[in-house]
Amino acid sequence: MWLFNFQPLLLIFHSAQAKLRDSKSGKRSAARSARRRVFLAQFLPAHTGLPKLFSRAEVDAINAGRPSAAPRLELLETGLLRHCCCFPSCPEYLVDQRSSRELVSDRGGGGARNAVNQHLAPLRWPEVEGSDVYVPGLHLACLEDGRRRQRQQHRSHHYEEPAVVAHLSERVNERSPAAKELKSPWLQDAAASLSDTYMQSWS
């Protein structure tokens, strides 16, 4: 009795199904990317360059002028604020990004920076390029370099790009947009400027 071999047809069917899924997935990805670009057209101009760094005196003055019920600004050692966006052009500049529930749980101070990280998450999107890309650990790496230079002024007080880039390389996912920027001139200039600032003011 002759039996028909369906295996080649099944292979063709599954291949067609896979191509259809890939096509649909590609269209969804393209649509998502298009939506992101529309959002970034508004978001990026308000979050360009480097965020403002604060001194203790500035934070104390701002807190003194706030209503007693308002959340206090918390200063990090980098000069950034723990729970607030530090880009002056942002409509939510100095606004505490935590939810009411998080405010209650963090009443004693400290706490994770999940809320402000979520606010700044679009800077990590693959559609972001160049100097607008978020580089994890940039401020901490430059703070450490600034402190090193402060300690070693009698020997060497020059900014060391390799040390900063090596520190950043440990924190940056190789697939992230930031990975492509580690050797870029704008990042080298920004890191050198931050290191100078920390050596002079935050060391």
C-alpha cells in the first residue's frame, strides 16, 4: 500500500508559519519603535546633556523652603538626588518620583531609586543615540576618579580615561546602547568634566 509522505509539506508549513510570526513580530517591533520615537521627541530635549549636581547647601536651602509635609530632597554622594529628576528642563524637575506607598515605606530615608530610574528609563531605549544615551555608573566612576586625583595631587592629578572606561565597562550591558558609546568623544569629554568637578568640590 502506497503511503504519502507528509513530512516535506509539514516542513514547508512550519517554515511558512515561522516566517509569518517573524513578519508579525517585526511589524510589532517597528510599531513599538515608532511610538517610542514620538515620545522621545518630547522627552529628550528636556533630558539632554548631564543632570545638575547639587551641593549640601543647595539641598538644605530647597528643603527649608518646602512645606513641612513635602518629601525632603535626599542628596547622594555624587551630587544627584535620590528620588528626583535632576534635569532642570524636565517638567518634573525636583519632583519626588515615588508613589505614596513608596513614600510611606521609605519614611526613614534612603530606599532604592526605582522610581526615578523608571522616570529616566527612556534614555536606555535602543532608539536613543549619542550623548543622550544613559550610561550606568558614569557619575560614580567619575567621583572615584576625582577622589583618586585629589589624593594623588602630589604625584599625578590628571584624569585617567582608561580607569573610568574600565569601571563603566563592568556596569554596561554589551547589548545596551551605552556599550557603543564607551569610546565616544562626547563621553570622554563628559567624564573628564565630571572628574574635574568632583576633584574640586566633592572629594
